[in-house]
Amino acid sequence: MRTTLAILLATSIIFLSPPSAVAADTTVKQEVEKIASAYAESFNKQDAAGIAALYASDGVLVNPTGPHTDIEPLVKGAFKAGFDHQEITVNQVWPLGTDAALSMGEFRQTGKNESGAPIETVGLWTATDVREGGHWKIRMLTAMPKAPPAPK
């Protein structure tokens, strides 16, 4: 009897789960992917102001040098160092209610330094995105280079 009740309960949970939750998850993932796409597009155009506009009013970018709220000058520094191309992938998105989400993925930045030698940074990122003024914005983005492979 208990086994039958357990199976019945599990089955009812599966079939009664609202399809809108799955649709909401898909919609939030699409919104995060739009932010990532706009970020890379602005980076590739060397548009630091466009990147800064993707952040919430109190947005923070955390990188190996620490937390930064001065997004536009920070990105201009990357351009000055020679980075001119960025690729971003979104691997996971977790909605937090209707107005926030956690996400993570990978990035690759390339360019050439002052002497013309190729430069590249490959890394991982995590973000907290929020809805601000009806638009999805980055509240906090953490981006770190991947560690080099361990010596064998």
C-alpha cells in the first residue's frame, strides 16, 4: 500500500508540474544569451560604453584584480592591452524567481599586444542578472582565466 501511494504521489508530481515553469526557464536562458551576445558584439566593436550599458546601475565586474564598478574604463584597458575579439558561451542558467537569474559559461578573448604578438585569455564566468527598468541587466559578473594544466 505504501509503495502504491509513493508511486501515485511521484507520478502526480511529474504530471502536475506546471509547463509554465519550463517555459519561464527557457525564456530566462534566452534573455541571458541575449546579454552574452550583446556583450561579445560590443566587445568585438570595441564599444566599452555598450558593454557598460549592459550592467545594472550598481553592477560589478569581478576579475583577478578584484571587484570593479568602473566598467567602461576597465574594458577600455582590455582594448588598450590589445584584446579585440571575444567569444562567449552560456552553459547553465538558473532562474531565481521572475526578476533574477544565475548563469555561467566560458569566454575566449584574443588580440595582439603592442609588439604584434598574439594574446589570448580563455576563462570561465558566472553572473547574477536582474531585471531593471524592464530589461535584463548584469548585477555581478565574475570572469576568471582558466588555470593552466597541471604539469605531468
